[in-house]
Amino acid sequence: MFEQTSGQVFTEYVMSRAALAQSDEDSADWSRRRLYPPFTARGHHGPRPLVDMAISALADNIGKVRSVAHLEAIPNNILRRIWRYLEARGACLHAWKLFSKILMDEQDEITLGLYRFRQHICRPGNDLSRYIQPLTAPPTDFITHLVLTGGCSFNTHDLLCLADMPNLGALELIQPADELRTVFPHISDRLVRGWTEKSDPFPLLRVLRIWGDQSTTQESLKWVSKFPSLALYDVIGSKEDWTRSYEAAFENGWEQEETPSFLDDSLLRYLMLFAPLEETRNKHIRDLATSIDNDLVPICSDSRCIVKFVQEEQAPPLLNYLIDTAKVQVPSWNTDTTSQEARACHGVAFEPWAFWLYSLLGQLSSDQDLEARSARPSTKAVVGSFVLPSRPFACLHLGHNARYGGLNTRPSYVSRGLFATRKYTFTRGAAGRGAANAKPTPIPKKESSLVASEREAPILAMRKQKRRRLQDVLEDLSR
């Protein structure tokens, strides 16, 4: 166009808001796009072998492969080479679903990268359905672990579709730290109640974490009780909204757990919530917390760990490892590899908390929820001496919750005061009871019950009532 008054020549374009937002453009095909751009390798002495060029061409266009049927004619040894090529250059979710399905059918040794998918998207778009749709699948394919935190500009109403996911096993809604001042949907009791009004909401959800200031209240316990497989409800909320937390938990079939100050948010602390009562009194539990975290977290960080499949009766219970102070002989992991992968936020293993909890709860409940949907496998996947979740795990983390674009294990909410919020953890012993409406049979260990409630242990209940958090004591002293 030409403007006569100024003599300028220009071109005018009309674009929608979604087209202007780079995050929205990237989110349209995030599940089919590789993390790193493709590059063409050249041979040192002439052209590369034809098979290498074919593997490179297929890997670069893996997003265009529509189904597993297009790969069935390729020999397994070539498929494994293609997968190793993709894994070294950042495999996308679409590629993982294809190769995980076709190579797992062989029931041969595979790497953890084929059994567990992990991706972190720093700046998600504003259309949640674009992320939910690729992660939704029959539970016979894989289980989904989803984390939503700072930078997620979804509407609260958009979160209702999460309850429709038949394979969602772990959900984390983490409000970012106050200092970040980033957008995040408002989480409230109305949202939780809206989930319950769905048809068959969260059939396989075993772990739910909602962190934030002035989000859910003690009334939410009534609604989360309607999720059949939910066994752990982890909350950070306003103290004024949880004044009757113990009474509300008891009325709705939950048991409130206190958080010992020396365990904080260690992986062991959550796993031991489902351990036998006498084992929770271990005097060396602080040392165990560090040791067990050092054993289990690196497994998730190293995608090259070998996964084997054994019969269920041959699978070693994870709980036996947790309560054994001597501990089994643990394979040595490549700690250098895991530390290198975790240098950037994309390499941080954010899933061990949900990954191992889901595995333990599945063993305690005998995967009754999966069995009710004909998704319980006949064999167990193990890495060394550790049993993995019964189905492959796909983990997606959207946004950041810490300063400088990092991932924080526990954001701080101090806008209304240093002691305005508190952590609440609720457990329910009948994990997976929605599958058979009966309490699951625990794994036997030295003639003792694995899950004990306060009603069965009045001494422990009295000790819990006397126990006070450090922040409560400081708050009383400041008055």
C-alpha cells in the first residue's frame, strides 16, 4: 500500500490473537514436534549407508506417521535403532506412544525411556484441550501424570475436562509463588464439585495435589471422596479455610497426616504414609529419607535404565524396600548422566513423587481399578529391585512455579503473611476400592497389616494430637 501524504510504502496484515502468540502456535502440534531441531549428519568417507539415511528420514518425519500399523512391517531391530535415534534427539509424545506400544508387545528388555515419557513446556498456550487430547488414551496404553503451574492462562472452566480423562492417574495443580506474579486459574471447591458432576470422574486418579493460597477448603474433602481410586489428597491452603480439617477428614472417610519437620517433602515421607504402623517409628528415618530419595529419584532421571518384565508373584514389593533398614542391594545408577540431564528445567525429573506413589498404591490395592477396566497386565515391570507402575507413564509439566524459570518443590505463599497457609495431607486406605467396592488385600510382610488407621492405633493418634508444627509455635510466640 502507498500513503500519499507521507510517501511511505507498506504492507498490511490481519492476524488473529492466537496466530500472534508464539506459545499458541507451538501448542498446536506440541505432541508431534521434536524437542530439538533435526540436523543432517554426513559421512566421513562418502555417503552414509542407506539404512542410516532411511532411519534419519523416518525419525525427522515421525509426526506424520498416523498409527502403529505403518511401522509393523519394519523389523524390531530396525525399530529399536529408530527409537534410539529419536531418544538421543528428544522424542516427542507421538513417537513415544507409537514405539512404546509396538516394542512393549515383545515383553523383552527395554529402557526406561520407553516406559516413562517426560516433557516440560515452559510457556504453554491458552488452549488446554490441545494438551489434554494427546494425553488421553485407554488405560491399557498408558497412565497420565499432569502438572499445571505458573504461566497456565487457562480458564477455571477449562479444567473441568480433566475429569473426563480415563487414564489420568496423578494430577498436580500448583499455584506459583507470590513473587512470580504469573497467571494461574483459580482453583476452588466449585471446581472440585464440578468434577464430581461428570460421568465417571477420574476413574484411575490415585494422587491429587492442590497447592495455593485461598484455593480449596475443608469442604472439598466431601467431593474428592467421590473419586473412586483416590488414595492421597495433598493440599496447601489458607489456615482459616481448614479450621476443622481433622473433623472433616473423619466425617468423609479420610485420615489427616501430620508432616514431621525433618522429613519436609521428601519422597519417603509420602511413601511411608502407607507403611505398617510399627515401621513409621523408625529411629533412623531421617537417614532413610536421604538414602531412599537418592535411590529412587535417579532412576527416573536416567532414561537408559533397563526395564524387565516378571510375573507378579516374582515382583519384589516396593514397601519391603522402604521398611527394611538394611535395604536391598540397589543397582548403581549413572549419577553423572542424571546430573547432566537435570541442568536445565527440561531435564528435571519432576515425576518421581507421583511415579513411585502410583506404583506403591497399585501394589497395595492389587491394581483393582485397572482390573475393573480390563487394563491390569499379567506381568510387572521392574528396574533392578523396584517395581514400576503397572502401565507406562506419560508425564507433562506445564509452566514454571519458581523464580528465574525453575521448578520449585514447594512454592511460598506469603502475600497475606508468613503463616497464612499450611500444608495438609489426607490419605485413604482403600485405594482402588471403587473397582470392587471392597478393601484391597495388602501385601503380607511379617504377619502385620500394611495400612493402619488411627482408630486401630490410639497411641499414635494421641501422639499426633500432641505434635505441633514449628510454624504454629512461631505464630503463637509472635502474638
